[in-house]
Amino acid sequence: MSLRKSHELHQRRFSRNLGVGLTLAAFIVIIFGLTIVKVSGTDFSLATQEVQN
Amino acid sequence: MSDASINASTVTAKSHADEAGFGDYFALLKPRVMSLVVFTALVGLLAAPVPVHPFVGFCAILFIAIGGGASGALNMWWDADIDKVMKRTKGRPIPSGKVEEGEALALGLALSGLSVIMLGLATNWFAGAFLAFTIFFYVVVYTMWLKRSTPQNIVIGGAAGAFPPVIGWVAATGSMSIEPWLMFALTFMWTPPHFWALALFMRSDYDDAGVPMLTVTHGRRATRWHILVYTVLLALLAVGTAFSGIGGPVYLVVAVVLNALFLWGAWQISRRTEDDAEADNFKVERSFFKLSLLYLFLHFGAILAEALLKPFGLGGWS
């Protein structure tokens, strides 16, 4: 038996809390991904032109 | 007073069944409208002559969609009073009592700021500013000002829904040209016949809410003629777009077929009397409305097809 019994409110709001948690996690992934793309310094249009040439 | 007692009193004040879940907050963003925004913005982004990094492109579409969703939440906040009256909208999160008006306002403002800043950072500030203007136009110009004051509300409000392909294009190129405005014009001219057909068979809704829809202010006969006139102008524009930089043979075939069907539907609507419409429960108006959904989707789909064929030397007229 756990020391802190989960309040009924937490169970009821589980979907809301899970949704907010996943949204925040997705936001972090997006910021991280954008940072990597931006700092990698690869100009995508130039890279594409090079491939085409 | 402890947090527990505050929570307890809140819980008793509001029935548990009425408590909002994550889906109710998501519904504030008008997901169905958002799907149109996503699709048209994606076409604008991919039809642009400048390639975009796939992840940046994904983020651009995501933030344009969030901006569109934010304006939907702000629209629901402002229109909560009339949403309660209309059959079509009374199940929305605010009129159904699941979400407070203030929550919708806060969510709308927060997501507006977030989407504009993130789009600006991910692509360019011209695109960010354009998204900010679109949100302002939809919320302030359309929702707060025009919707309840003029029967041309749908015409002018349609501009807000027509901006996403322009934002997508600007996100890719950082500049402007005629092609994104042709996509804008296509959605802008499509909106009035699409909504007026809906208003013809959902008539009591707008009457009850006191929204000055054309059917109420100028009558149903005038609305039928308006649908025909707008459809003729739309057909000229839609077929003419085939000969621009975003058009091509695939688009031309799609445009000719769809516009012939759309014109035929509008012509039938203009010829019908109210007795005819009542007799078959607005069959022609309903099928015209369904066709209008397919009409926009396939036109933008054809623009996308032309853009995707270009790397293989097939898209466009060259």
C-alpha cells in the first residue's frame, strides 16, 4: 500500500494531465529539432541544388 | 484554506460529468477548420519554388495550424452567446458548460503568441507577421466587427480562411508573388457559395442567433442568385489559374470538370423555388455543399500534384 493515496481528482483529470504532458514533451522535441537544423548550418536550398547538379 | 478544500469546493460546484477533458480544450481549436488550414498551407509551402528543410516545413505547418486553432478558440470565446442558440454549435465546449469563457480566451491568446513567435523563429518574420495579421483579421475584423453587423460577413471573413496558403508560401520563400494570391483568391471566392448553400438548409440556426446572414437580410431568392454570381466568378478564376506558375495540364483537367459541376449546381440552386427545396428537403443545396468541400480539396490537390511532378520534369506547362 502506497503512503500517499491518489486523490480521486487525479484519476479524473488523468487524460487532461497526460495530454498536457505529451504536448509539452512534443514542444521540447520541436525546439530541440529546430535548434539542430538551424545550428547545423546546412542551407537546405543549396544542398538540394548541389544534389541536382 | 488548503488546496484540498479549494479543489473540493470546485469539484462539488461543477458536476464531474461536465468537467473538461483534454479533448474539450482541443475542440476549442476547431480541428475540422484546422485540417483545411493545414492542407492549404502545406500546398502553399510545397508549391513555392524554394525547397524547405522537411523539419522546418513540418514546424511551419504545425505553427500555422496552431495559429488557426488559436483564432478558433478566440472566436468561440467571443461567440459563446450565439453558439448557445444555434443547433450546429450548442455542443461546443463553452455552450455545453465544459470550458469556461476565460479559459478559451487564455488558451487563444497564449497559442496566438506562441504560434507567431515560433513561426517567425522557424522560418522568417514576414511569415510570422502574416500569421499574426491573419489571427487579428479573423478574431477582430470578422468575429468581433463584421459577423454581427453585415450580411457580407461571410465574404470578408472568408479572407481569413484564405490566408494559410499565402503564409505557407511566404514561410518557404520569405517573399511574395502572384501565385499565392491566386490560391488566396480561390479560397476567398469559394467561401461565399459554400456557406450560403449551408445557410439555405440550416436556416433557422442563423435566424435564431440574429446573425445577419444574407438569407435573413436580403431573402432566400437573393441568396440563390448570389451563389450563382460568385460561382461564375470563381469558375473564371479557378480555370484561369491553370495558366499561372502553379497550374498545368493536371490542374486544368481537374478545374474544368469541377467547375462545370459546380456551375451546374449553382444554376440549379438559382432556378429553384422554396417550395421545390422544401419538397425534397434541400437535396440540391445539400449536394452542392458536399461538392464544395470536394471542390476546394481537389483544386489544391491538383496544385500540389503539379508541384510534386515538377522535379520529374512533368509539372506545369514547360
